[in-house]
Amino acid sequence: MAFSRPRVLVMADVPGWAWDWKARAYRQYLSDAFDVVVAYRAGYYAEPIPASFSSFALVHTFEFPQVDLVPLDYPGKLVTGLTAHVWPTWGPERVQVWADRAAALHGNSRLLVQEIQRFHPRVYYTPNGIDPQLFRRLRPRESPPIVACHVGKPNPRKGAHLIEAACRLVGVPLALNQRRVWEALSRQEMVDLYQDVWVQVTCSSKDGTPGPMLESAACENALLSNPIGNMPELLEDGVNGFVHDQSIEAMAEKLAWCRDHPKDTEEMGRAARKTILSGWTWEQNVEYVRTMWREVLNAP
């Protein structure tokens, strides 16, 4: 008897952006058990969100507002959730309406899971991952001085202005990559960017998973972050990087240490890649999604 795979619609936003890479990883590693279709926001060249949802057993959206794109009479199961600490901008009443339509919620960090448990009795932890074969060290760094790096959209909540100030304070060069989707570097260009980096810096008040931190860690770069999103899970203070309190002074102190201890900073970078390989690859972490999809589809 032929095995029939449940059809799952994964709703990304735009090709080449974070949700797209997540959706592609789901399709790559979960197609053995599910017929995964990835669709995108209208106006982009990739496959658009279909007019009819009836052929899908499950619809997976990455964030609450996407629920409004799913017809009210859709007969299948729906999962939705959060990828960033942004739900207060919509208000608890709106979030509850979206959550009530879902069979389950998901969050890509333990902190996000805790935040959204108030809205639904079934919440799954679905951490992001990285492709360690793509993101890896390809060449030795040039001799010191060390270089810090920050990658993120030009959004004030990303904290780039604080990182810039901290780097200026201690004379550490900063490779700053702030781009919108239409001007984004390719993934190979990102790999090349990380080759000259010593420490990757995040100072965000919103990210559920700062993706560039995983990418840069896989390229053997030390991490410097405030405890946002999945950073408390990924970052071991003093081992693969440092935790800071989101102040310019705290970042400057750790950057100065890295500047003065380049060999130790390189060792932290090697430890960061080991952390990625031990639990932050897509091949490993899509299994959390597999569990969620199976349990949701098998539930009454």
C-alpha cells in the first residue's frame, strides 16, 4: 500500500529572507513524511499563497498576523506563533483571536515559548538551525586588530547604534551590514563577510533568534549578545562568547577584552562552532517541527 504524506502549506514571506530559509529546511528534511509546499507573499516571483487551502491537512504560519491569510472556513489544522518578541505591538486581544484559530502555537526560543503560553494550552518549542556545510571557516583571519560584526535590518530595536558606539569607545573596527530584503547579500556573500570577523555582536530587544549569530558562530566567530531570544540557550558566557546587559559600557568592556586577547577570542570562535554542531543545525532542529506537525495532525 502506498504511503500517503499529509500535505503541509508553509507560509513564508519573501524569497531569500529568514522565513524562506526556514521553510526550505522544513521541505528538505521533512519531505520523507510530509508533502511540504512553500508559498510566499503576493507580489514576489516565487509560488504565491494558493487561492484554495482545502487540499492541505495543515497550514504552518511563522507569525500570528499571517493567520488572517487563512480562510475562516479552512477545514484543516493550523499552527502559528512567534519568531520575535513583538506581540505587545499587536496587543493581547488581537493575539488571542489569532491563537484561538490555531491547533497549536510555536516559538523559536525558550523565552518566546514562555511568552505565548498565556494564549494557548499547546505551545511547541521549534528552534532555528543553520547549514554548517555552507556556513564555515574557509580561510584564516588576517592578523589583529580584531574586527567585530553586526548584521541586521536598519531597525532601532536591533541596537546597531549602541554597537557602533561601543566599538568606537574601544577602537574596534565594526563590519556593519544593515540591509533590506531587496538589497540583501547572497548567502555565499554572507559567508565571505564572516571570514574576516572575530566577534559577532547582537544588541537586540526583539529577535527570537538572531540568525546572523548562528551563521557567524558556524564560521568560528565568538559571540557577544544580550540575553534575547535563543541567546541564553546558545551562548555560554566566557566559553563561546560573552553576555552583555545591552549597555554601551558593557559591550565596550567585552570588546576591549577581545581586542587584547585575540588568541583567546579565536578559541571562543572555535567553541562557538562546536556549539552549533552539537545542537543548532537544521538537520537536528527540524525534528521539533516534525513532532509538532505529527502530534497536531493526530490530535482529535
